[in-house]
Amino acid sequence: MTEIKNCAIIRDLLPGYIEQLLSNDGKAAVTAHLTDCPQCRQIYSDMKEGTNESTTDQPALDGFKKIRRRTRRLKWIAASTLTLIFGALITEFLLFFVIGKPASTHLLDSISCTYDNASGSLTIEGRAENLNICKVVWETDNEEDFLINVLVYERASLPFLSETHDFALTIPDAEGYDVCIACPNYDRTKIYSWRNDHYKQIDQMEEAIFCEFPSLNPEKDILSCRPGIHTANNMNWLVFSVDHLIGENASWWYWGDKLVTDGELEPAGYDIWVSLEQPYQIQIEYWNETAQKDGPM
């Protein structure tokens, strides 16, 4: 065992001795010296307790304290950095290979919708040849009433897992709704409209309205079926807005879902409610209390 008589050397070794950084021979040498030297033993005790009333060795003790604080800070920073890096890697792995992300709508090759009149459910089937699909979900829109958004999630492929390109989803109660394939912050494409799918029934309702109110002119009074099915008096209703076309030779037509006219439109000031069940019940709802109450004409 190496024997060290020099107190200055021992005191330089004390920080490593306290932190257990010395070799076995070094620890044995410091231990033996502390046994025989009361002055070094006192300094060791003060160092270990973090206090020192002696002024002769105060600079060494202050430096030792700074080293310990700096070491603890560096260890905390290193641990925090490693935790953040590891968490970010785990998150990226989950997003790309497990959870996935909403696919852009233009990457979906084919989509078909089948509505079940008996149950009111809508089944959506599709395929994306260049995507690995992990799940499909639907949710009602936060801003537009009677609108459902369908999100198709894709994820990166792993060599040992097979890919899925087909997807299917059933929305249990889609009566009256429009449905879009959506990708948050990117785009939204309408794939289904209950009104368009039931255009024959809506045409029958419009005919019933014009029969009920002969003063309405199909060429000048435009009926527009609003989205959704409304419930009132324990019945289900469709609501039609009425606009008057102004202009001697003005005309109107539909371009897809959009109403187009070469004249001007003036709201009639009332809506027409038509029951879904036949025979159709027709009621008028005025927008304000000052409107005429005995009919739209």
C-alpha cells in the first residue's frame, strides 16, 4: 500500500475520496493518512458535511462545493436531455409506425358509399394503392351542422408487417347528413350527400309544395332544401328556403350543388317545412313576428 505523508496531497485527493472516484490504493492511502492526521481528518469531516469554519482551507472547500453543484447540474441537464431525446424518438416512432396520420384526400384512389334506408346507416368503402392504411374514423364537424368528416389514417410500412390498402367504415346514423373525406389542415372532399341521394323524394316534396301553394311560380320562386333532418312535434322534417328571382328575363339553374342565376335573389322571409312521412304535411315558419300569418302569397 502506498503511504502518503504530505497533507497537501491528501487534501487535494479528498474531493475524489468523498465522491469515491479514487482507486483502491488511493482510497487506502487517504484512509490511512486520515487515521493518523487529526488536521486532515477535520478538513475531511468539514468537506463531507459541506461546512468549514476554518479559514485556511476555505478556498479549497468553496471550490469543492462549486464542483459538486456543477456536477449535479450537468448530471441533471444530461438526464433531462436524454429523456427528451428518447421521448421524441418514441413519439416519432408511434406516429409513423403505430398511430399514423390522416392521409391527404387526393391519395385515396376509389371511394363508394352505400346508404341503408332501413337503418339510416352509411357504409363507406375505399382503397389507396400507395398508402398503408391503419384505421378509419368519423366525427361530426365542429362548425357545420349536419356534416360528418371521415379521416383515413396512414402509417409507414415495416418490413415484417403486411400492408393494408383497403378500408371500410359504417356510420350508424347518417340520415340527413353530408359526408366528407377530410384531412385536417389540408383539404376536404365531399363524398356523400343525403339530399342528393334522395333527390327523387325531394322532388316529390317540392311538387307537393307547389301544389299546396299555387301562387308560387316554379320559374321565379326557388326552393332550396337545407342540410339535415329537423325534429319538431315528434316528427321529422326537411326545411326548404324560398327565394324570389328578380329580373324580367332572369333564369336560374344548378351547377352541381351551387345555385346559379343571371338575376337577383330576394329571400321570401319564411321557410317551408315538409314532413318526411307521407302524406306530406307542409307548414310555414316565418322569420319574424311582423310577417304576414295567413300564408306566403
